[in-house]
Amino acid sequence: MPKSRIRKKADYTPPPSKKKATNIKLTSRSWVAPVMLAMFLIGLAWIVVFYVTDTRLPIEAFGNWNIVVGFGFIAAGFGVSTQWK
């Protein structure tokens, strides 16, 4: 039995686009990493100082709410990290 010919289809190439490519200008976000790290370190330092000074510093009137303030700085650091590209 004779072999049939293999049909070869031409690969599809889309027609050239008439639309010009637009330049996307990204804003510089070089401030994000330093601010994020600063927030993390301030929050960590706040909590460490609170424990080391036996709850007298950073702000004695806050009492145990100093822990919340420290974690607030850390949470703000995570919030800033969402701006990193």
C-alpha cells in the first residue's frame, strides 16, 4: 500500500500590528526598602527596650500597650512592603 503524503501546514504568523508600543514609565521605588527595614527595626527595638527596661521605657504611661505600638511599627513595615516592585 502506498504511503500518503504528509501535508505540511504553514505556521501561522499574525499580521504586523499597526499599534505602536507605548513606553511604560515606572516610578522609582527606591525609598521602599529603607523605610520598610526602618519600620521593622523601630518596632523590634521598641519591644526589646520595653522588656529590657522592665516596662519603664519607651513610654511608661502606655504600660503593656507598648507591645502593641511595637507590633504596629512592624505591621506598618509590612504595609510599606506592598509598594515594593
